[in-house]
Amino acid sequence: MGARVRVRRVYDPPEPGADGVRVLVDRLWPRGLAKAVAAVDEWPKAVTPSGELRKWFHGGGGPAQEFRARYEAELAEPEAAAELERLRALAEAGPVTLLTAVRDPASSHAAVLADLLSG
């Protein structure tokens, strides 16, 4: 059947029939959001961009393609790669929703992660 991965903002209300396993993919907990309201099932920090990469990108560090290349390099590290494989298995078993606090999830690290999990 293939992996079913989607990306949503963590601030959007949960969709119990569609979300499946809700995975927060931000390194920091979202501001002003209670853990009970977020309904996060997992928070694997190993697959989040490093603080250094996040600051570089959000500080105007460079083009999205370079960010993606650097992020994929981080995800190739052993701990991140193992976590990525575990998430891929989860996505093969049922829907997975990657949650992020960024305003535009479609052009964020979460979209890169979704591509990797789906492909």
C-alpha cells in the first residue's frame, strides 16, 4: 500500500480519523500549546534539524536546496537514520502525521522528512 505521511501544523486541531500517529518533528516544544491539546503521540528529536542548521536556515542562511542537502546529511547519521527507519515502518503500517509549528509546513523540514518517509 505504501507509506501514508502528511504534514500539518501542530496548532491545528487533531483529526482523529485521518491523523494516525501524530509525530512532532520540531526540536523545541511549540509556544503556548498545552501537551494535552497537541495530542502528540511521539516526539523523536533525532529526526529534527540540529539547532545549528535551524538557526542557519531561519537566519537567511541559503537556498532551500542547500538546507535540504544539509538536513538529509544530518538524517544519515546513525541515530537519526535508525529513527527515520522506525518512522518509515510506522508509516507503512498506517497513517502518520508530521506536526510542526512553522507557518508554512509545505516548505519546511517537515516536508523534506515526509518526502523521505514516503519515498
